[in-house]
Amino acid sequence: MPKRYDLETLEHKTKLLPWQEQGLQYTASGYGKKIPTGTMLRLPNDKRWRRMYCCIYSNIGTCYVIKNGEWVIIY
């Protein structure tokens, strides 16, 4: 079972990618397994800033970061 963290308890910042600054979507449909978001965060005991991704295929998505090849769920 992946670890889970509340975004409000983590150090986070907004850092948009160039296509996000232009108001574009990552995919034509807006859906996908690894859609980059404009949010960067640090996990506890981690010095590295990590980009938050969203897995979305319907009207709800799951946000996560990848650490050591595993999903860490962010809610």
C-alpha cells in the first residue's frame, strides 16, 4: 500500500512548466496516468523537490509523487 500525505502538511510551491504557462493541456483529452501538475513538494526527511502528478481518467484523479519508483499519494 502506498504511503499517503496531506498536501497542507508538506512544504510545497507552484512551479509551472512552459506549456502550463501558455494555458495548454498535457494531453488533448486532459486524461492520462502521469499528468504533470504545477505543484512541487518536499516529502518528510527528503531534501529534493518533487513534481506532483495526477492520474485521471474520469471526473476524479489521484495526485502523487514518485519516490524510489513507488507512488506516494498526496491528498
